[in-house]
Amino acid sequence: MKIYQVDAFTDSLFAGNPAAVCPLDEWLPDELMQKLGMENNLAETAFFVKLDDGSYHIRWFTPTVEVDLCGHATLASAYVLFNELGYADNVIRFQSKSGELMVTRNGDMITLDFPANPPAVVEVPEGLLEGLKISSGKVMFGGWDYVVVLDSQEAVEQLDPDFLTLGKVKARGFTSTAKGNDVDFVSRSFFPQSGINEDPVTGSAHTIVTPYWSKELDKTKLTAKQLSSRGGFLLCELKGDRVLMSGKGKLYMKGEYFV
């Protein structure tokens, strides 16, 4: 069966967030898809099947668990459909555990239309600040993840988490964020509970931090960088109860796997 690997939210190889994409004619057993996610050993492996109405059902697997929403692997899947599988229209409808997701092609940019998850201030859970090795920060929760707002881009860059401690906090993951020096905001995301200590570029996290920074900066269109070692760039827009995230993709590999 066919497999592709795409670097998402970047226009160059070895940057952005790599995702494996596996188009299917029909679903494989869940256990097998999870094993493929483990074998690929990327943040996410996406599988999709075409439905009778022309849309696609999409699912995402980390090396250890299935997740409800993944931005970069959705962008990678759309890239494969647009550029490798001959999908002619400029809009793709994906059906997922998080509802219908619309993806649009505009030149070499791909825009994800995802539900917004505005964060709310919460009590600091035990182990969060200790895991991030910081003494304070504004702590919020949105959707699945905790968000910690720091004072500067440099504070985000300097984080050196204790992933063993952080992994004991009950959550999908954690995003640290601050105003950017040359973009509207920056972030880093950590998911030790899902087998990913640091995710290179996290679309789903931007459904949480985009509403926050939109309110803080009083603007609906924002530029964002994720400050992982690979790095990634996103154009974000808060549109009602949706977040639009635009980025590019770069094909790294295509091949076949045998099961």
C-alpha cells in the first residue's frame, strides 16, 4: 500500500512537522493502524478513506495513541491529495472525530478550517510548573491541552522541560506561548503522554492559542512561529468559532509498505 511523508507548515525539507500519509481503499484494523503509527515513529500518521459523498474520513495515530484532531497531518494529507493523487477541486472535506474539517488550496498555500478552542484560566495542576521548570506563568486550558503564557519569546525558547514529571499531568499536552519578536506570537508544544516529547509544529494547538492572542492583540489575522528545532510558520485567522491556519507542505518521500 502507498505511503507518503510530507513536511508540513514549511516550504523546505527537514523543517516543519513531518507526517506520514496512508491513503486507503477501506479501513485497516485499528490495532494495525496503531502499529503502523508506531513503526513510522512520527508525531502522527494519517489514514483516510474516500466516502460516497466525495469527502474523506480521516484518522490520526501517534506512535502510541489515536488522537481526535491533528493539524499538520491533515495539511500533509491534503498536500498528497492535491499534488500526488490528482484531486482536482480546491476544497477537500474531511470527516473526523472533531467534526467536518474543510481544507482549501490557494496556490501553494493550504488552509485548514478547524473549530476554535478558546482557553480559560484554570488552577495550576500539580506538576505542570515543575515539569516546565518555571516558577510562574498564566495557565489556561482549552480543548485538550494546557496553555502557559510566558513573558517573552526568549522565555519560550529557553524552556527545558522535565518530561517525566510533565508526563504525569493529566492532559493531552502542553503549549507554551508568548508574544513574538518578529511575528504576532510564538509557541512550543509538548506531548509526553502521547509519546511525543516536543512536537515540531502543532496545528491543533493553534486552535487554542489563536483565540487567546486574537483577543490579547485585538486582531483576527495573526502570524505565528513554532520554535521547535525544526521550526514552522503559520498564518492564523480567527473567524467566528473557527480558526483558519495556512501553511505550505514539502514532499519528502513516497513509497510502499507491506502488511
